[in-house]
Amino acid sequence: MQLNLISQRCIACGLCFRQHPEIFTVDDKGIAHFKKDLTTKDYLTLNSSQIKQLRTTITNCPGHAFYISH
């Protein structure tokens, strides 16, 4: 299971960042992005349990910027 973010759909509402600042960051225009691991500089890898915890945020995203692939 993988969580995907389509930044072009983000409307910069800040919902994901406010609810999960440990996973998301926003750029200077307020567009959401996944945070990067400070050690490896790779994007954070989320396990299935973490993705399930994000379901409410994913569902409530007004820009429908998220989707889950298997």
C-alpha cells in the first residue's frame, strides 16, 4: 500500500500539514509535499498502519490530492 500526493491538485488549505506535521510540509505557496528523511534525504516511507491513520485526512482533502495504490 502506498500513499500518493498529487501536488497539482493541492489547494493549499493546510489540512494535511496541520493534522500531520510529522509527515507533510508545505512550500512557500502552501502546497503540500511529503517530508524528507533528514538522514537519507529520501521521502518518508509510510507503512500500511500509518496510511490507515491518515484516512480521515485523505478523505477530507478538499482538493482530492491523495490516492492510495496497492
